[in-house]
Amino acid sequence: MKPSITDKDGLLRLEDQLCFALYSTSRAITKQYALLLSEMGITYPQYLVLMVLWSRDGLLVSEVAKALELEPATTTPLIQRLEKQGLVDRKRSSEDERRVHVFLTGKGRSFYQEALKIPHALGCATGVTPETAAKLIAETQAIKDYIEANSD
């Protein structure tokens, strides 16, 4: 049986949609990160947590979640796995037991030196120069900012 075409004007061709271009590119880049990070024994989401902590150690779980634009319930398992690997420690706040701070361990801090190679390696794997990356980051951030400013 021959497939029928509903979109005769081609207005919804997958390859012409910004959403699919961003989605498929994100998946391809994440696969490259997975290859690069496998040597460190961490996943891409764990790498993101570490990047937040390398910028500012000792954050609350909720602050890490906010930085990653995730729910704390999604972030907590990532942090727990990093703790099992000896990369972070969690400590309850002395003022409020419900608040949990996340600190890098010595091993977690040492991963920073290894991670410094990742951006260059990703650029080589994707053919994206630092200048192009900066432009893409600015453009995608502008799209996100516009959506956030204009959503109900």
C-alpha cells in the first residue's frame, strides 16, 4: 500500500522545522559528550552538575536544580550517583535540616582539570569553532529568553 501525503504544501516537513533541527542537533551533541565523558566515568547530566559546582561549590540541591533548569526531584538522583562515585558530598544545613548543600570532594575538584579538555574535544568532534559556538549560544539563548518573556 502506497503512503498518502496529507501535507501537500510541505508546510510541516520535518527537515524544515526549527524544533527538529534543535532537537536532533542536541541529541547528536549529547552523544558526542557521552563518548568524551565515558573516559571520566560520568554521564552528560552528571557533567552538568559538576560544571555548576565548579562555578560555585556548596550550593543547595535546589540551587543546583535551578541552575540546570530541572526540578530538585530530578537533580537529587544525579547528585546521589555523583556521591556514590566519590565526586561530591551532601551535607544537611545546620540551620534547616531540609536544606542540603552539595560540595565537591577532592576527586570532584580534580575532575575539573580533566574536564578542561572537553570543550576543545567537542569542537573537534562537531566542527564548531569557539566563535561559532558563542554565536549559537547567543542565538539560542535569545530564542529562549523571548519564549520566556512572552509565555503565559
